[in-house]
Amino acid sequence: MLGILAQQGQISAPEIAYDAILPVLIVLGAACVSVLFEAFLPRHMRWPSQVLLSLTGLAAAGVALAVYVSGSPVKGLTTLSGAVSVDKPALFLWGTLLALALPAILLIADRSVEPGGAFVAQAAIRPGTVQDRAQVGSTGMQTEVFPLALFALGGMMTFCAANDLLTMFIALEVLSLPLYLMCGLARRRRLLSQEAAVKYFLLGAFSSAFFLYGLALLYGYAGSVKLADIANAAAGSDRSDMLLFAGMGLLVVGLLFKGSVGPFHTWTPDVYQGAPTPVTGFMAACTKVAAFGGILRVLTVGFESTSWEWRGVLWAVAIISMAIGAVLGLTQTDVKRMIAYSSVAHAGFLLVGTLAMTDQGLSGTLFYLLAYGFTTLAAFGVVSLVRDAKGEATHLSAWAGLAKRSPVLAGVFTFLLLALAGIPLTSGFVGKFVVFSAALRDGMAPLVVIALVFSAVAAFFYLRVVVLMYFSKPAPEGPTVTVPGAFTTAAITLGVIITLLLGVAPAFALDWAGAGAFAF
């Protein structure tokens, strides 16, 4: 039937700018090849082959992106019948995701911190079973995590460049489903890991349903799922706005869930704590970039003309997110849960920049995503090194006197915590400065004052860990600090260097983040 319609000229194949979407194609292609490696390679060859393939795929996608950026049009373009928009913000987000994926893959690939790797070697192993070293050596690391990570990364890249809601929903599922599986693969604390995976899956299904229902209502209102068509209908239609704002509300709930924005954050602490720490770092950094990339595009392209009606609601959401993250973060006794509530607070700060709806707000939010991602990945890399007989020692009491056991590790973690707190000479300070400055220029001074207050409150639980490491006596039988392997060392070092560079010389990243607006 399609062939007959094509011959009659009623349909035509969409034009595809392959050079523009080549980075995404490379990542998804590497993911497909990675699946074939799992199917056909002998077990002893999978780990080195998967690591090489993943790193090569990321490098090739980065080169393709750099080549395209050097000659890309200023206003960007849309391709695949307008389903994907390759503009300056999308290119910046793609570069950020690829850059963050490199240390994330290195943390996932490391087998020196945890003998055999952080992932269970047999997917069907009973929860609570302890694998001995002989079993680890014979079965090796579960390398299915590499194609899952690559598929999730490809979904993230598509998600933040999607120009219509249907493409965005498909990309949302492509990035989410692998993450649900990855969360349940921890070698240690299997029950906690599988519980995290189930919680993430169930709550993620609810958020996807909200997103899809909102998509349906917006299609009923505008007669299209393209963001530009929805914007045109909202600006010049005489229809009832009930469908528009009901659909937008449901749609934004699904997006806020992925960004860990309170009060849609309930999955975040449990999943961050239960998932394997390399996966937690990957989620904390890359998923937030993709989620806020999608939020920026939807609000700016699709609903900017109606911002007067919904802006106050998102003001309240930003304040709630900052309050939840800052206040509940004070009560946490687990390092991973503390960083989880920190991410909820940072999501509120990011939402402040998103609501500015200006070029400065866009560039500031993009820079914040880059800065936050590297700092968080390095922080989780440090967390994976403090261990006892049961595995990672994430309870805060285990970190008492850590500076006496390992002054270098304590110094690195202190620097990363100060960056999360927004202390000068770190990327966190510059990120908050540019976001809050953009909000002030757009007349949101009350919201900025509230954000500064909660930023000061959140700084307390970062400093509490610093005081604990330096001014408390270590427990006689406290945890040890594992000597990191080359991969973990490289990931942490890269995160620390980028955090420092973006704090003392942020001009290049800020210029790139502010290079252009969304195309539609």
C-alpha cells in the first residue's frame, strides 16, 4: 500500500541530514554492535572488546560532532520530517553527554575496585548470594551493561533534540528502559539493587503515562505533536485552553520526573542508593542533562507564548524542589542518599535558569548542566573507593577521620563537595552565578533570594561531611580506601580537572553554551 501511494506521489521519503545526526547514529550503531558482541564473542573476550567498542564509539561520535559543529549553520536545521532539530543547544547537549559518558563508561568498566567489576556476573543469581573470588574469576563481569549504557546514551541524545512529542516519547523509553535494568545489576547488596530497579521501573511507568496522556491532550488541542505547531495553536487559536494547559501539565510532570525535580523526585534517593555506584553516577549526570535539555526545548519552543499562565506554577515547583533537597539532605546518614537529595536541590536551581526564558537563561542552564555533571560523576567515583568487608561503606559514620587514612582522597572529595555547594573557584559557583544572574535580569529577584537561602542551607550538609572527615577520630575497625585502577583514576581526575577549569576559566564553555537558540 505504501509503495502504491509513493508511486502516486502522495507520500515521499523524508530528507535526512546524515551529517547532522551522525553522532547519534554512531552511538546507536555501537550499541547494536555491542549486542552482537554479547551474542557471539566468547565470555573471556567480551569485557576488553566491549570496553574498546564503547570508548571508540564515543570518540568517533565526538569527532563527528566536532566536524559538524565547525561548519554547522548558525540557526540550525530540522531533519527527519522535522522530528529532530539539530541546533546550537542540541549540539552543546550532545557534546556534554558524550563528554560525560566517557568517565561514566570508565567507572562502569573498572574491575580493580571491585574484583570482577561492580556488576553481578550472572543475571539470574539469587538475591543475597555472595559470589566468591573463584566464581568471579571464572564468570567475569556482566558485560551486558555496556550495550545498555550505549542505548541509554543514544536515547538521551535523541531526547534533547526531539522536535515533536512523539519522537520525544520514543526517546524517553529508549533512555529509560536500559537504566531500569542497569539499576538491578549490583554485585553487592543485591536485594537493595533489585528493589531500586523495581521502584524506578514502576514510578518511571507512571511518569511515562503522564507524558503520553499529556501528548494525547495536546494533539487534541493543536492537531499535531510538533512543538512549533503547538506553539502556533497556543498563540493564535480560539479554542478552549483547557486541553492546552491540562496536556502541558501532564507532559511537564513526566519531564520533571526524569530531572529529579521535587516533588516528583521520590524515586531518586532509593535508586541512587541501591543502584551500582557507576550506574548512579551515569544517571545523576547524563539523565539530568537529557531531562533538562528536553524541558528547555518544550517550554521555550512549545509554550513560550503562554508563559504568563504557567510560570507561577513552576516557580512553586522550583521552590519545593530546593526546599526538599536542602532540608531533607540534612537528615541523611548515607552518602549516596545525601548526594541524591543534593541533586533534587540542584534541579530546583536549574529550573530557576530554565524559567528565565532568555538567551542568558538558556546559556546559563546549559553551562550548569555541564558543570554539575562532571562534579557529580567524580564524586560518585570517590564514593566507590571507600569500602569495608560488605562492599562500599556509604554510611557517614564510616567516613569519620577519613583524612587521616587517605588525605588525598579526602582532599579530592572536599573539593567536589565545595563545588556542589557553589564555593568560588569551582564550576559550581560559576554555574549558580550565571543562572541566578539570568533570573535577576528577567525580573525574578524573589525566586533568586529564595534560591540563595536554600543554597546556603544545602551547603551545611556538604560541610558536615568535610568536618567529619577532618575533625573526627577514625573508627578502630573503619573502612579502607581502595587503591583505584587506571579507569577510576582517569574518571575522577577528569571530573576534578573540568570542575576546576570551569571554575577559573569558564569563558569558552559559556560562549559555546550561548552560541544560538532553538531551531524549529
